Amino acid sequence: MSCDYFALAARGVRTLQPYQPGKPESELRREYGLIDIVKLASNENPLGPSPKGLAAVREALASLARYPDGNGFELKAALSARLDVPMAALTLGSGSNDVLELVARAFLTPDHEAIFSEHAFAVYPIATQAVGATARVAKANPPDHQMPYGHNLAAMRALVNDRTRVVFIANPNNPTGTWLKTAELEGFLKSMPEQVIVVVDEAYFEYVEPDQDCPDSLNWLGYFPNLVVTRTFSKAYGLAGLRVGYAVSDPQVADLLNRVRAPFNVNSLALAAATAALDDAEHLQRSKAVNRAGMASLLAFCRQHGLSWLPSAGNFLCIDVGRPGREVFLELLKRGVITRPVDNYGLPRFLRISIGTEAENVRLLAALVDVLHG
């Protein structure tokens, strides 16, 4: 009889539901035989990486036989200068997903609990369960709230107890796009016991518009030593394929995160590209402008066709399509358009749609009209 390896696995791993990524274009080609495909499923930058980042990758190719700088000195130095934080406050990761898991490994055990909101990023429960900790899920805002299905900080605060060690907050949140405003998030941080690590996941921070009052949590690091802010180069910087992100925290917390960080967890191409991308302000501004125009176009379409949506401070819009979202998703696939159903997030009537280029957005809207009214 063969060994039952399932029984040997850690308890949390045995019942873990793995992360489901957006459908890749190659899979749609295989399934439907399509060639002309528009992917608006994974909140990627439709302009791609910056020219400076690409040039840095080409230059770094010659050194692939060497291990990368395990401490990421040049990227940390660039981040330190740009963000006005000490290098000792930085932890680099293979995407911000990696640093979120580092927080779980460093601070959560089977004796502890993590708190996060309903409809929040899927990695929070995965990271919590993988280390055997208990997940406490706070009820989200009701549908008629100013930020429907967004984080309800009062509900999250009510779950805090002596076993609470980590609170995960996405701001703006994925997949809803909703966000917490400055005063309410600052008040929540002030209410947290000092032994509770509060992670503010700002993966979409670069897309936030000034009038949205979505705070830059880095401004609070000097006041709250239990605060960890995570960001990524996968979204606005267009480096999703290279996987590089980072956390900013109190140096003592950063030291602990770096103790559990895998050696060389950010490869040399990613280090070079991210360092160069930080210096490409023009590309970042173009990316934000494309997102702003595309968002306006998608909102106008929703108004014209009587569709409701969730407020978004990211590079995507979560739209109530008036029927099971997965049905519309499948019909759009047949037309070569990849979006993201979010029924696995408890939002069965919604589709999350990334903002693309102008041409991609036009293609999407034509397909949506065909599916919804054809």
C-alpha cells in the first residue's frame, strides 16, 4: 500500500484552497482556438513595463550565471530615497504576495488569529491557514453603504482579542476596488493593541486619485511601530512577470521578516527592472493617465446600459452584470475577452474588469453589449 501523503501534510495545508489566478491567454488559445485575445483579468498595466526597466533587464541578462544580490542593496537604496524611509525598514519579496506570507510566517502560529474582511484579497486566508493560524473574517459593508462590500473597520475591531496577532487590510481593496479614507484608517490604527501587527496592503496605491482621500500609510510608520505597509511593482509599474514587491515597517519588524525570507527571493532581472522603473516617472504618469481615461469610459458605459458598479480606486472596476457573473465571463471568453468572475470572493453577480488600452476597452465594451443585450 502506498503512503497516504495527504495525511502527512500539515492540518492547515490539507484543507487549503489554492489561489486561482486569472485565465492566461495561452489557455484560451488552446481551448477555443482564438488568436485575437484581450486580457482584462489580472489588473496588469496595459502599457507593459517602462522602457527604462526593459533596458535594465537587457543589461542584466549577461549576469544570469551569478546569484542576485541577496540583500537587494540597489533597489533598497532607490526605495529608501524615493519613499524617505531607512533601508533597514525595507523587506523585498517575490511580489507583495511574498511579503504578505512572510508576515504570516513571522508572526502567526496555531495559537494565534488573523483578521481580515469578507471580500478581501484571497492570499490573506491562504497565508493564515498555511501556518495553522485561525482566520477571523469580518462582515463587510452592506450593499447600500457608501463603500459597498468594502472593509467594515468596526466589525474588524470587534473581532480583536488576546489571540489576535495580525490584521490584513487592503487599501484599495481587491477585488472590490473600495477604499478606506484617511480619518477612519488612522482611527483604526490608533485603536489597535501594540502587539497586533496591522498590514496595510497598498498594491494599487499608485492608481489612487488625489480627490479620493485614500491615505498613504507610509506617513504613519513613525507613529505606529506595529504597522506594515506592502506595495508591488506588478501593477502600475508593469512588472507582474518578474515578481517583485516590498514591505515597509519598523526596522525591528523588518528584521524579523528578513529572517524568514528565502535567500535570493528576488531575482536579478526583477531587481534591475524595479530599480530602473522607479526612475521612470514619465511611464508611470502615462500609465495613470491611461487608467483614468479607461475608467471614465467604462463608467460611462455602465451608466448608459443601466449597470451598477462598486467604487474603485484601483485599475479595475467590479460591475454587477445582473446575472451570474461566471455566465457572462464564459460568454466573453468565446469572444476573445478575458475578465474575472469573483463568485469565489462571495460576489456571484459581479465581474472584475481591468482597465486596458483604448483599443482593448473598445473591444471589451462591444463584447459586453453583445453578451448582455445580444
